[in-house]
Amino acid sequence: MINDLTCGHPLKLIIQFALPLLVGNLFMQLYQISDMIIVGHLIDVKALAAIGASVPIYMVFLMVAFGFTGGLTVITAQRFGAHDDLGVRQSVFHCLLAAGTLSIVMTLGLTLFLKPLLEITNIPEEIFDQSFEFMFILALSSVLIIMYQLLSGFIRALGDSKTPLYFLIFCSLINIALNYVFIKYCRWGVAGSAMGTLCANAISVIVCFIYMWHKFPLLRISKDMMHYNSQIMRAHLRIACPMALQFSILSFSILIIQSVLNSFGPDVIAAYASALRVEQFATQPLLAIGLAMATYTAQNWGANLLSRIRRGVKYAFLISTGLSIFGFILIRHISNYMIAMFVDTGNNNDGSDIQFIIETGQQYLDISTLFYFFLGAIFVFRNSIQGMGKPLIPLLSSIVELLTRSFAAIYLAKVMGYVGILYASALSWVAAGILVICGYIYYIRKLSKEKMRWKIGEIKQQLKENGPVD
């Protein structure tokens, strides 16, 4: 269902748009958690560590795809907000061209340079082969993941966050089922987990495209519209490339942490990977509000409704603050039970210290939950600025995150050991959060002054031409 976010009460619209995103993201996290539980219980802790150690490499490429496609569809949302149907279709065509090119580059890059990348990140020799096998199959699914993100982005650009939710639930359930079958009955090991992801994404892309073609006529493009326009493409890339760079910087900083963490051995790797899954599940409400603000801001920016953007950001920030407090309280009480789900407490035949894994993972969550307020601020203000088509501050905030995380991972780890790594994300959230808040205030004040000058100029011109108006 197409939804115009330029009309109606901002708070109600944001909540209505964010709820399906939240449910969808929770299902995605449920799949990822279920996948790790299946691996941890049906194989062993070393297999769990192999996935946890290699995933950050894939996340670099995945976050590039996520940022790139998200940046492309900002233009689609802006054209929709301006009620420019032709502009929407032109945007769809150029988005497909850009995303298709990225798919080819990413797939070739991952498959050709996978082994050197794994070696750079210091993955322990005892889990190296499993990590390579897992990652190689995931690399082949890059094109499917990019296309799914793009198709979902088109639909969200029109204000419909429910339809992508249905496909995400569908994809997650298929993924969980296939992973269980491939690991339990086909006995494919960690490769079974990767194959389940590949197959589920292929099915989701096909179904999503068929549904979009029949239910969203505005997104259809005919042959006479398939003409490359360098100006239109530059407009898309002007937002998409900085966003892709921003997301790649964020994921690269996580990769640095992982490369340092890998030197602590499989048990610590498994503990950290499990804790991250718990955290990602807990912070999905914050992410959903941020994603909602990207579309909300883009549509209202296209309609030149600056005051609605300011009101929407205010409401979103208040919601985010409340959710941060709730997440802090909840995770503090249940984190140890959730981490315990990832490992088979009755089986440690591979020599792993199960209690150590649980306590080490919980230690990370005890620290990170203190800083959820700043993470929520990042999601709200960064996405709002991006929705206005202003990529500079979000990019700078990502660089700040990279530098802060790298400092913590390299320096604090030497001084404080594993505990130093635990402060990496927290410190980066504080630094980046302060930057995006200040950046948003700067842009809003600047735009408000420009809009006022534009209005004054328009009135003066009207008086000059027509005289006073009653």
C-alpha cells in the first residue's frame, strides 16, 4: 500500500511506518540467532566461532550494498514526495543499472580475494577452512542480497513498509528451515548454513519482483523509459556513493575489532559473536525508528516541508530515548540466558569452556547497554540528514566511528586486554552521536534561514510586480 508521509500527524506516521520495519528486522535477527543456535548445537562451538570470525568480512560488502541501495532509493522517495511519477520511473531504471554494476563488482571481489581477506583478519588456523567454506558460498549470493535490498527500498520509498515485512518474514522462515535441513539431515556443516541463506534469498527476490510488478504500477518501467541519463545517474550516485562509503567505514571498523579479537581464540570469538547477536536483536527498535526517518524525511524534503521534518525528528528522538532506557533494563536482566542459547551447555566435547563463553559475552553487554542512548541518536539524526540528501555529516560520523573503534581495538586492547575491546563500540557511539546531533542542528538552522530568505525574496518580487496583496 502506497503511503504519503507528507500528510497527517508526524508521530502517528512514524510509528505506523516503523512498526512493520521493527517486526521485519526482528524476524531477520530471529533468523540469524536461530542460525547460530542451530550451528552451535548441531555442530560445535568451533563452527560457531568460524561463522562469527568470518561474518565481519561479509558485513563490509553487505553494508556497502545496504548503504548504496538505500542512497539510490532516497531519490525515488524524493521524487514520489514531489508527485513526479516520471521521475520515480526514471529513478527506478537508473537504480537498477547502478545496483547491477555493484552486484558484479562485489561478487567478483569477494570470490577472488576471499582467502587473503581471511588471512588478514587473523582467523585461527583451526577454524580457517570452515570460515572459507562458509564465506565463499555467501559471496555467491551477493547479487541476490543487493537486488532484494533494492526492491524492498523501492517499495519503502512509496511509504509502504508492510510489504517488505511480509517478504522478510517469508525469507527468514525459509532460511531457518533450510539451514536446519542442510545441517541436520544433509550434514553439510557450516556450508549448509550458507546454502540456506543463498536459496532463501533467491526465492525472496523472485517473489518480491513478481509482487512488485503486479501491485505497484508506479514502479514499472517500459522500454521507452530505458534511456541512460548521466545527470540523473549523478544525482543518484551523489547520495548513494557517500552512503556506501559511510556504511563500509562502519563495517570496516567492526572488521578491525574482529581481527584483534580473533587473536584471543575460539571461545572468546564465540562469546563476542553471541553477544553481538543479542545486542543486534535488542537494538532493532532503535534501527526501525531510524529507517522510518530516512523515508519520512526524504518524502517531506521532496515536498519542501521543512517544518514537518523538524517535528518528525523531535518525536523520533523522544521515542528513541525511551527505547534506549527500556533496552538497557531488559538486556541487563536476560543477557546471560540469551547467550546460553547459542551453545550446548550439556556438550563441550570440542574442549570449549561454556561458562566462560557465557560470562565473557555478558561482560560485553553490561558495558554496551550503558550507551544505547547515543546509538539511538545516531540512527535518528543520521538517517534524517541522509533523507534530506546531505551525505557529508553522516560520512564524517562514520569516519569518527572508524577512528574511535580502531583506537579502542588496537590501543585499549593492548592496555586492558579483552575489556579494552568491549569499549570500542560504546566510545564510537558517543563520538558519532554528538557529531550527527550537531550536524543536524547546523543543517536545520541553515535551511530555515535559506527558506526564510526565499520567502522574503518571493514577497518582495510579488510586491514589485503586482503591488500590495490583500
